[in-house]
Amino acid sequence: MQQLHGTIQHYAWGTHDAIPSLLGREPDGRPHAEYWLGAHPASPSTTDAAALDALIRSDLSLLGERVHDTFGPILPFLMKVLSARHALSIQAHPSREQAQEGFARENAARIPVESPERVYSDDWPKPEVLIALDEFETLSGFRDPLTTAALFSGWAWRTTSRPSSVRSPNAREPPHSLRCSWTPSAWRAHVRT
């Protein structure tokens, strides 16, 4: 048996002390948002011998026959311990088929994996299980779009400048100059068109 050492992701939304405390370390002033245990190629866990993804590639029996037969030569999950001090972004995860098709399409279009224009960074669906170690609130699913439109009844467009890479929800808006946010009166006009 080998000891597994996870990797820390220092995203801005992370707390400064919870993950270091969990690991028996002193906080270092940086945010510690996620602690990863797995073989993700972007940040694999390590053993004293090697990175976990390299170790698995060198000895596929580490996966076990059933896992290898079902998922191929990779560890099919990534365990993450999250510690958020700010609300996280909305995430929508694709099915396995959608992930494979989207990843292949973006590779064929030669979009670099690290590009902010890319949607699929790999071909895995990323199913998730949440186990809260402390008080935690989450939302799941989406409201019907017509119900959402009704909730915004009486709001209008207000525009602010924005980076050109942000896409506007209003197809009539020039793609290079504006970000839309809702304000009371033009929303009604937009919904009617």
C-alpha cells in the first residue's frame, strides 16, 4: 500500500484555513478551494513512487478488471474536498456521450484545452456526489424558462461595457460592446418580441 498525496487548487473563492486544517497544516495566506484525490491529468495525486495517473498507466491492474473493462485505462472518478467562502458558479455537466462528442468537436476545431472559449476540457461527464462536512446550501435543476420570464416581468435592459468574449443573451445586441442585465421596463418589450 502506498500513501496518496492530494493536490490543492488555489481558486479565489476558497477559504484560507479549512483545507489546511483538515490536512494538519498551517494556513499560508492563499485560498485553498479544492483538495483533489485522483488521477486527473491536470493535477494528479502523487505517491512516493510517481504521479497516480502515471502509476496507473504503468500497471493497469491497479484499477481492477471490472473498472478497466467498464471505463478503460483511467481512474473514472476524482474525489474533491471543497471549501468555499463565496458562492460557486452554476455548473451543468454533460452526459458521457455529450462529453465525448463535444470534446472531439473542440479538438477537431483545434481549440486549445486551456482556452476560455472551450466548453469541454476532457471527454468525461463528471457526475457528482455532495457530502457536506459542515452547513452547506445548494440548488439543483433549472426552473422552466417561461416561469423565469414571468418572474422578470416588469424589468428592462440596462447595459454596461464588457469583454468581447462574453456572449450577449440578446441576439439583436452588437456582439462586441455590451453586457445585458435586467432592469424593469425593456424586459417586457424584449419578452414580447
